[in-house]
Amino acid sequence: MTLDDYATPEQAADRLGIHPETVRRLIRQGDIIAMKVWGQYLIYRPDLERFAAGYDPNYKAPAAQRRHMRRVALRAAIERITSQ
């Protein structure tokens, strides 16, 4: 993997059509999986595309559904990291 395989919150915001701070909030909530490198969040582009495919900036999911989606995303990230 190279740095080109990752997006910054600004690039993710452009892709999703939202403000970069909203991307950071989604990361803090666990909705978008990212890692922090030298104080900068980096989002694996395939994970971003997977998130973008089901993301509607105007939809507010119930809390239980958000928790479930975070668990699913976390499992996928752990599987990706451990399979390397």
C-alpha cells in the first residue's frame, strides 16, 4: 500500500459532498474507519468508497443501527489489517 491508497478528510469530504469537519466527526463516531498518522486522519480509499455507497448526508439512522454499522466496519478493518 502507498499513500495514494488513502484519503484525507478534505478529500473524503469532496467525495461525499460534505464539510471536512463532518468527516472528522464521522471518524470520531466510528462511522468512518481511519487511522491517525502524525496528527492527520487517513482513510483507506476502498473503505471510503464502501461508506460512500451507502451514505446519504440527509439521513439520520437510529442509534442502534449506527452502532451496528460501526461494529461491522471495525470488523472489516481488523480483518484487512490482520490479513496483511
